[in-house]
Amino acid sequence: MSEADVIAKFEAGLQAIASDYPAAFGACSTEPALRAVNARLVGPQGELNLLLKLLPEVAKEKRREVGQRSNQLKNQIQQTFQAKLAEIARAARDAELSATPLDISLPGRSHKPGRLHPLTRIKHDIIDIFVSFGFDVAEAPEVELYDINFNKLGFPPDHPATDMQDSFFIAPPAGSDPPSTLLRTHTSNVQIREMSRRQPPLAIISPGVCYRRDDDLTHSPMFMQVEGFMVDEGVTFAHLKGVLTRFVHRMFGPEIPVRFRPSYFPFVEPGGELDIGCVFCKSWERHKTGCRVCKDSGWIEILGCGMIHPTVLRNVGYDPQRVTGFAFGMGIDRTAMLRYGISDIRNLYDNDPRFLTQL
């Protein structure tokens, strides 16, 4: 291409850019669109820079004149770009000021913090109360040996709780002996494990999960219990009554009446059940006959208890002639139902936040 052709092409390009940019900028109504047009015209790969690549083919004496004209056009484009950019910014600001005002006094919507599950809160409350009485906290495995779960606690071989329909047994390997491992049916296994490795005096509280083949409004195949026991020389039923009465008053209030009834459990003798005045109808205050929850009796069972059976003490190597002890077991689920007035235990395990956030 001759020098004359190069100059003619350069002149035509400058003229095209000069006639195009005012309308191109004028058609832009947003900042991104305006910057895109500016980049097309004078950007690193823009139309003007492509023309400048022709300058090496122009003679030196004419190159300066052609370069000055291109710089003048670039300056004009930049001035027009800045003016249009300021115009768009003013229009956006005017639209913001003329729009419906924002009420900055309206409080924001904060995220609700999480909370502990009701069963966890009740468990912590029970632990705190008994720790304040001087009890230690211990744990025992949820997968337990049949011998510890039943035999060493004094269960007779034909006791209903040892039936396969009441317990979740762990299937043994094919061709081996009958199942000897199961999911524990109560937290009482902690008695055997702790007393087998420690000597009196000792006072233990142990919360944990248990498993039984029950599933209805008041029973769940998985539920939480708290086992407590104390062993020492001279421990009597009077100590048991004092500890549990104090616990009830701390958990439910000092005005709640308490009564003990005789009952049977394989691993205690004598055994009993602890009832508290119905926290729903409060018949002891209002002189009523009761309600549907307490079956018109005015009392609700809360736990089983008793003096540790001498057989259990002998099974762990203790001398029942020298030491005695008491034990009790309560359901954390049942305690939570009484504390929060829940009629269906399954609500505690459905993990429905609409229900749980009400507690």
C-alpha cells in the first residue's frame, strides 16, 4: 500500500470515528453501556488505536501532523465521555432523591440465634442439680453385654425385659452362639461398670440414651434416662428420700408435693416409685380431683428408685454386710414433658422447629 493510500485510509478512519462517537455516546443511558462504547473507540483494541498502527508507513515529515490530529480527536472523545458519565451519575442521583424515601428508622431483620434442644436443656438442669449435691458424672456404653445389662443387675432369666421382643439385640456372626450383645435397655449398666472399678464411698449420676421396642404417645424406641446411685456405709432409704425430694423441689418448685409408693424392680430391694403432684391441674392447691393427664388422681409418676439389691453389690465385689446404697432412674423425656406440658413424646424427636422454638 502506497503512502498516499495509507494517509487516505487514516483520514477516512478519523472522519468515521469523529462522526460516530457523539451519537454513540448520546445513545447510552447507563454507565456500563457508556464505558463499552468508549472502549470500542479509544480502548487498547479500539478503532483509534488500530488506525495508529498505520503511522509507521507514513513519512516522518507527515507523521507528526497525522499523530496530532489523532490525539486531538482522542481528547475530544475523552471530554465527551467524561461529560456523559457525569450526566448519567446526576440522573441516577436525581432518581434516587425523587424516589420513595427509605425509612432508615425501621429495625432490621436479624437472624434468630440457635438454642439447645429441650432434652439437652433438661439433661443439663438435672446434672447441675445432682452435681451440686456432690454426685460425679459418669458414662457407660450404649452397646452393652447381656451379662452386664441383665444378669449382674439381678434380672431373673425369665424376666420380660430379657425377651427378644423388648430389646434390640446385635445379630451375632452366622453359626455362632445366641446374641450376647444388645443396645442397652436402661442406664443401670453404669452401676455395674462404675462399682466394678471403684470402691465406696461413691455417688454417681449418668445421663444417656436407651433403646426398647416401644413406640406410642408416651414411649419411643429411643429415649433418654438418668441413672443415679450412692453407695457407702450406713446409706438408708431416708437418704434416698431426702435426695430425691430435694431434687423435685429444685426441678419443679418447692411447692410441689412428693410421695413414695412401693414397687418392684429386679435390682433394688425395697423398691419404690416417686410421684409428684400433678403440675397441670395442681389439684393440691385447688382441691380438685385431678385432670386427664394424672387420670384424676392428682399425682404423676416421675421415677423408680430403691435400695440397691444385695445381689448386685455381691456381683461387683462389695460386701452387702458392710456397705449399702440406693439407686434411682428417671426419663429425661418424661421430665421434659412435665416441665413443658408436652402430651406426645414423639414431638421431642421429630425435629420440627415450629414446635421446638415454642419451648
